[in-house]
Amino acid sequence: MLWSFMGLFLPHLQRRIRALLGKVFSRSQAWWRWLLGLGLTIMMVSACSGTAINHSNMLTAKPPSTPCRVVQHAMGETCVPNNPQRVVTLMYHLIGHTLTLAVKPIGGNARSIEQVNGNYLDDQSYLWNKAEGIVVTGVDGGSPNLERILRLKPDLILAMDYNSRIYPLLSQIAPVVIAQWEDVVLNWKKGFYLIAQALGKEEKAQPALNHYYQRIKELKISLGDRYQDKTISISGSSDFNRLFAFSKNSFPGSILSDLGLQQPEAQNVFAPYATIHKSFEESLELVDGDVLFLLTFGEEGKAAVERLRQQPLWKTLKAVQKGQVYLVNGYTWTGSNILAADAVIDDLYKYLVNTP
């Protein structure tokens, strides 16, 4: 079969070689053209008649070298190693999912530029030293460093739908599973199951969620009915001297819903990105609740809160008048995973149960 194919292919190959050489050599060098063409033809025949062909330098996705299973995701399906050992995550939230499932990524995107240039995580983060040693491969929302990822030699890359434009490039490095932003950030329990499936850790997913619901049950008992007729406001601050609120479908909003706690009416909605932004005057009504949890992100967020406190209208908030404004870590309260939920529940115990 091979020689039958070569009988058809070689005449065409010889003509192409001679035409190419004709561009390089003059007519007076016809003898050298013929000799070189013959030599190249012999080399091609020898290569094709061999028993092995070296594909190691081809820029095509390599077939999995270990047994794998098919995982459905936002970009279709991928055959993922049964037990991936070298995982890279391209969104901050995914790290909490993998660590919950006892898988520590070898690389991952940081939350902000500050974390890239300094510590990987905020020093008050719920992950603490669990992320120690993870190589920074980029910043969430930006382009990951493909060269750095390649050097890590991952066997699985967990990415987001905003990475879809580089999906073909990522797939050249390792199998890729793409999660949708809504599932990871908003429908975080659904996103957790997807990551568990990608890692082959489905058996660990349900016990982890059971732990979360058990803590919710215990906190509800501790709260009793003391907040039955009160509203819990969740707000964030920026460096623009303004406030924004987290809606019911946000990560912290979902925890309050599981606890049966009510947010102010303006926050009790399903916002497209789980946050509501208004001018400063309007945002006062937006965040006005009996209790206010104010999320801060790094030193700039804390400085923004201090500027807000200088505003005369700030003192009109009910929570301010009652002395029930609590500054909490924004990275934790927007973590969208079970480890972050554990830390949020700790904060709720601290401020709603144990604070006089």
C-alpha cells in the first residue's frame, strides 16, 4: 500500500523539487539541480518507508498519555486525565474549589496586580497559607502568561469563558475545561460540581456541601429570631467616594438567603452581575439596612471607607446610628466557594451572634 502511494506521489514531488531548485540555480547548473533533486527524492522515500515517524515537533494537540474521561464544558467536551496532578487555574475563585477537593494547583491567576507584585493572596484572605507555592500565571480578567503556563507542564487547565479566545492555544498545552462566569461566581454551587467533575473528585463534592449546610443550620439556631424583622445590607466601597450594593444573587447574598436573613428591598433583586451601582446620594438608600457589612478590597478600599465616613450623609444611615457597621474582607466575601463561605459564616458568628 505504501509503495503504491509513493508511485503516485513521487513524480509530483520530483517536479515540485525541481521547480523550487530552478529558482535557486541557473540553467548552466542543471547538473547540480538534477543531482540535488535525486538526493532529496531518495531521502523522502527513505523517510516514508521507515517504521516510525517523529511527530514530537508538530504543533498539534497530543493525545492523552494516560487514561482519561470526557468532561462536558462551555466549549464542548475534553478528555481529562482520570487523576490530574498538575492543575493550573485561570480564575481566582477556582482555587478555593480545587483546595476544597484536596487538589492544590501548581499555578493560577491572582486577583489583582498587587497580589502579583507582592503576595499571591491578600494577607487577610480566607486561603491563608493554603496557596503558598502556587505560581502566578496572570491576573483575573486579563491574559494569562502562556509561556509561564507551558513551563509548568500542566496536565489540566481550568479556565473561564472569557478565556475562550485563547482556548485553541491553551489546548496545545494541556486538556482544558472552560467554566461559565455565572456558574463560578453566581451559581457557585453548580460551578463547584463542574470543577469536581473535571478533577474526578465527585465523591468529595457532596460531603463538602453537606459541611456548608450543616454550618448554615447551626448558625440559624444560634441567630434565633433576633434578626427576624431586620435587614442585613451588603455593600462595597471603591476609590471613587461611592458605595455599591451586592444583590440577592451574589455570593454573600446567597448565604444570607440560605440563613433566611433579609436584605434591604433595593438589594433584594437579581442583578446581572450581582452588584448595583448608583451615585453617592442614591447609594445611601441602596445600602441602608439595620446592619451593614462593608466589603473592602486591600488598602485602597479601606482608605475609601475612611473618606466615606467624612461625608455628612454617612451619619444618616441606620446601621451607622446603631453602631452596626462592620468592615469585612472583600476578597473573602466574594470568594464564591466553600472555603470562602466558611469564612463568611465565621464573620456572621462574630458580628451577629457574639457581638453585644
